[in-house]
Amino acid sequence: MTFDTGMVLALLILIGLVTWLITEIILGGRARETETALELANKQIEMGNESVLALAKALFSKDRRTGEHCHRVAYYAEKLARAYGFSDEGARNLKKAAILHDIGKIAIPDAILNKPSKLTPEEYEIMKTHTTAGAEILKGFTMIDNVADGAKYHHERYDGKGYPEGLAGEDIPLYGRIIAVADTFDAMTANRVYRGALDMDQVMEELEKGKGTQFDPYLDTLFMKLINEGEISPEKTFEMFKNRDLITDIE
């Protein structure tokens, strides 16, 4: 059987054309699937951001001082997370969780939340419930990974003497350990209803004292390093947030 060279060439061209068309269809479909997946992911991020803002706004409405505190804690926590080695996405995710770490205070009576003097033992027990209340509010919040961990575990202590579960060491979820350092730092460097801000010598002394007892020693050391290097400064942070609309800004 003989083959006409022209026919063979035409057949090869036809096969090549059909192969190209099939490839384009497959890859085009995959591209569309990828585009759809990216659109879905971006939509989920957008919805997550909107949900964070809605909850943050609710907390601002309850107590602006607590709302501002949460944003500063989120800023410090993100800095610490990046120094620890979190990816950009991971650090941003933790930041959103940190913004909501005190969301459970929505459930705390104003008379206790804003009391200008020391809480009674009974009032302190009520205040402590903001951790479990926050976790309950956030337990179905699936758009941000581990978001409930920040709310529930930021008052656990490395030595096991914290609350609500008395976890110790690395049994405390990482989000809780990171936010614990940032939360305490902001509590010490901000004016509170019952006392003024501590000076930085006192703050550094307390951070050193809390190493391995209140705080994860590695995270505590890393945070102190960021302070000494000027990466974290309460004065700069207060100035930075002074002119920002914290209710609509989570970046």
C-alpha cells in the first residue's frame, strides 16, 4: 500500500490541529476552573473580612476602648507571627483572629467591663468568661482558620495557671500563645480605666519576669527582641492608629 505524501502531510496537520483544539479546550476549562476557584477564594476572603469588620464594629459599639485595644493587639501579634516565621497569609489570618480575641466581652456587663477600680472576686469570675463566650461566638466562623483559639486561649499561661482550661506549655494553641504576649504588652503600655500606662523599663521587666511562666519563653524572647530593635513601639503604634478608621480598616 502506497501513501500520497500530500495526504500524509494533510493528515498530520489535521491531527496536530485536532490535538491543539483538544488541548485548548482542556486547558481552557482548567483555566476557567482555576479562575472560578480563585474567585471563590477571593470571595471567601472578602466575606471573612466583612464578617470580621461586622464583629469588630459590634465590639466598638459595646466599648470603644476594648475595640482599639484589639486592633493594637492584632498589630503586635502580626509582627510577632512574622518574626516567628508565619507566611504572609498565615500572619494576616492570625491578625484577623487577634482583632476578635476579646469579642466575648460583648457578653460582659458594662458595669464590670468599665469599672474604674479593682474587680471583686465575683466580678473577676464573670470577666473571665469572655474567653469561652468569645469561643462560642466564633466556633462556627470557618472563613478564618483557628479564629476561636485566639479568643479562648489568650489568657492561658505557659505554667498552666491561666484560664479557662489551665493548659500548659505547647498544649496551649499557638494562636493563644502569640496573642497572649501581644495582649499583655498592650495592656501594660496603654492607659486603663484603673491605672495609667507603665513605662518601658517596667514593661520589659514584666516581660522578662513572665518568660516561661506567663508566656511561651521563645515567643517572649522574640517579642522583646522586636522591641529592642524598634520594630515594636507603643508610641509609634498609638500615633499610627490615631488617624485610622479602625471600624472599617483591618489591613
